[in-house]
Amino acid sequence: MEFEVMDTQIAPDGHLEVLSKAEVARLWDTSHGGLYQLFRSCALAVLNCGSGLDDGKELLERYKSFDISIVQRERGIKLDVKAAPASAFVDGVMIKGIQEHLFAVLRDILFIDGEILKNAHIDLETTEGVTDAVFHILRNANLLQPQISPNLVVCWGGHSISGHEYDYTKLVGYHLGLRAMDICTGCGPGAMKGPMKGATIGHAKQRIENGRYLGVSEPGIIAAEAPNPIVNDLVILPDIEKRLEAFVRMAHAIVVFPGGAGTAEEILYLLGILLHPDNAQLPFPVIFTGPASAEEYFQQIDQFIATTLGAEAQSKYKIIIDDPVAVAREVQAGIKTVRAYRKLHGDAYYYNWLLKIDREFQHPFAPTHANMRGLALHKNQPAHLLAANLRRAFSGVVAGNVKDQGIRAIEQFGHFEICGDPDIMHAMDVLLNSFVQQTRMKLPGKAYIPCYKVIK
């Protein structure tokens, strides 16, 4: 099947207008090595915005002839784009937001490679070093705004939710926008786009002209969750663990909508951090919400948490069903508490330095077959460490579903095997099966083939 493509040359607008020869060399060499393949795959994902395709491997195979390179000129740089998805253009001209996202990808890939991964002053083997690295990446992307009072709401949820659930996320975003809240999401479609879209209307009614719609992604997931066009500040973190840390360090509150394995991974990451003894007194508003039709979904999530992590974990969130106004009011009240706490303890409003994040939540997890089978999924450990391992299990399911490398591993070696305590395995099997039955694992209308096997 042929897909319509277009060629163009584009220049940055107001930022990243010049690159050094060394930066270009790191990105591009005669064999297309270096950082080129990473940049190419992320750039293609950005250009594929709005297509509905959520399979990284299929995207790369669909546009095999796609190419992107840097044109060095004395007065600055351009990107030479070949065989890009035609949906990124209007009347032959690339959509402005997509053009901005392309240069954001270039900015972050070069910065992470040169100033983080190769920086002798940043030790990524320590918790402090990882937290510092995340801070520098976000600051370089201009996402940290010290002049703004706490108002950033991180919204998590599925990229393939139903139309009814999507409309509900817009309503929640609208009521958050009316209360001058900014929105940060994983930047993709579905529950990541809806709150942003609703907030734009709320901001417009309140004559707020500088509303912020932050998108936070990473190379492994961006093809499945291409940045939606409302995102006005995009940042690419090097891996899922640093992406998740960026969310919780920037957030003043988190709202969770219905989703699938990726949303479960985010929930377990957050609960694991909040269960750490050092965070016991730290205010962090967390709300699970959806329309009335999603009530059973959240009951299943709540039951899974009760079975695996216990009542203390359940106390870290509130469930509000079918009431967008109540969600917005709860968020507003919670953020007031956050502001007071940070002011009292001298913590920054724009980056939560006081939050303790254990090394187990920062070390990148490679979802190989051996690593998935070797996860410590038993209760003979502190609850926050069990949450870390459960998070890794769901991360592997996400990789096997939508990430290029994970999909290829499943094709080569078969299902990931997940094993552990019988009661935990039973709870996990029930939850994952409910995701499959509710078509939360892939886009509706596309048959889901499991990438995992729960060993009971």
C-alpha cells in the first residue's frame, strides 16, 4: 500500500538556529550512524501526528524512504525532509506546530547526548545525578518557569480511549482551564489530548493568553503517542524512567483517566514513590476519574492496588466518577496545600526537589525476556519496591505492544513470561484481561494479540 508523502526544507523559528560542526557530526555521518537513527525515528513520529497509527515498527516500515538531514548554511541551519507523511502539511506547507516539534526533538537529542550522557559532572548512577539530569533537560527545553505560582496538572490516561471517555477528559480540562490550571500530558492522542483541548477553551473564556500545554515523551513511545497539535512545549527525555520522573517533579497535582498498561505503569510508579517513607508527609494530590461508564475500570484498578500494595497505597489517591467540576475543585484545593508546603520548606514551585525517588525507580529497565521473567513480584519486600517491580512488568507489556524493539523481540522469542506470588499473578492476569476485553491495549477495531503470558 502506498502512502502519500512530501518533501520540504524548513528552518527553525527563534531557537536552535545554529549548530556547531561537532553537533552535526554527532547527529550525522557518512554512514548515517551516530544519533541519526534515533533522530529519524523520533522525527517521523512527530510528522505522523494525527494518523491513528500506534505501532512503532509499522510506522518505520510504512515510511522506509523517509529521510531527514541538516543543511548547514553560514546564516543558520535547515532541515531537509524527504518522503514525509503528507498529513503533516497543509497546501504543501508544513503545519507550524509540527515544525516546532521537529526542532524540539533535534534540540533534546543533541542536548542529552552532549550535555547529559557525555557530561563528566553528571553521574547517572546516583539518584541525585539522575534528578539533576532531568532538571537540566527540562530547563534547556524552557519548561521550568520560576515566576509561575503552582498550577501545573499532569494528566495521564490511555491513547485509545472511547469517544465518550475522550469527551469527559475535555470537560475536566475545561474546568481546570477555567481555574487557570496549565496541563501537562504524555503529549499523544486520547486522554493526553482531551484535557489540553478542554483547557484551551477554559483559558480562552478567562482571557488567559499564555496557557501552557506541555508534552513529555521519550524515543521508545513517541511513535505510538505522536505529539498532538495542541502541545506548545515538547520535551523528549532519554528513557521512560526519566520521563516519569519529569512528570512527578514538575506536577502540582496528577489526574488519571482510564487507560491500559501504560497508565497502570504510571500509576504504579507514582504510588511507589508516594509509599516511600521519606514522602509520607509530602502533599501530592492524585485523582482517578472518568465518566460513569469507567466506574468499573477504576474499581478494577483499585482492587488490584489493594491486593498487591495494600490500604496505604489506596490512601494516596481519590476516585471521583462523572463529576468534572468536583475534580477541578479537588485539584485546586490540593494545589493550595502543595503551595503552602513548598513555601514552608523552601522548595521550588517549578521542580519538586524534596520528593524522594528511590534508585529502583530511576534505573532504566530493559524489557528483555530474561528481565521480565526475573522480576521480583512477591510481597516479601517493602511495598514501594514491589510497586517498582510491578511498574517494570507493565512497562514490558507496553514495550511488547507498541515499541519497535519490544515488538521485534516478541516476534523473535515469543511471549514475555511474567511470574511471581500466585495472588499477585492472579490479580495481574485479571487486570490485563480486563484491558484486553475493553480494547484498552490497542486502538479500537484492531485485534489485540497478547505479548505476554502470566505464569500462575
